[in-house]
Amino acid sequence: MSFKRSRVFAGRIALAIFIIACSGLAETQRISIFRGVDIPFDFKSGDIVVDQGKYDLDVHFSKVDTNYLYLLKFMRKGKVLYEISGQRIEYQAQTITDLARDPKIPKEPTIRIRKLPGGNLVDFIFESGKTGNMPFEKAFFRVEQIQK
């Protein structure tokens, strides 16, 4: 095998390893699941329209370099019906000790719904709490309420 052919072969091997490594980085992991959450209104996010009713809400997280990806999955009977991406919210406390002592941070995972004043925008606000596999994570998922 010539030197040039061996370089090309080594380059292809390196590219294959890089692609395999990067594909694993983008995988999301479940932070928390909330069962039987009552959504009292219809809403839309982009082209997705979600009817009011009870859903299981599944929160997933992924971090690649400094980019955070949060997904809120709306499920029924174990089947994902809708998926909405969210944005990270930074806590004001900067150290783990300060976060652990902060009384505003819940001990267990929570999700709450907050209607923003002056419009039809609604936030689903998720906090992972102080325990679990991903403590001190906070994100919001913004949707538009559909008026009937």
C-alpha cells in the first residue's frame, strides 16, 4: 500500500470515528416525567396544535459544548404526540452551595404553567429541583394559547 493510499484510508477511519462520536453527543436524556397533567386550554407552537386535556409531560435535556437543548414531550399512553423545544433559564445563585440553600428552588421536579400578561403567550416552566440525575436545571417552553 502506498503512502498516499494509507493517508486516505486513515483519514476515512478518523472521519468515521468522528461521526460516530458526534452522533452520541446529540442524544437527549430524560430529566423528569409528569403524569396526568391537565392542560386547560388549546395552544400552538409553530405548526403544532395541541388540544386541551390530560397529558404525560416528559422533559428531556441535551448539552453539546455550551449549547443546551430542552424538549417537552406531550404523551398519551406512552406515545409521543407533540414535542416542543425550550430554553434554559439561569439561576441567580452561582455556586452549588448557594443553589442548595436557595428556598425558591424546589426540592423535587416541578412544572408549572404561567400565562404572560398582555397577550396569548403561555410558558411551561420546568425546574428539576435539588435532587435527581440532573439537579438545578430550569427551562421554559413558550406556546401561544388559542382563543375560542
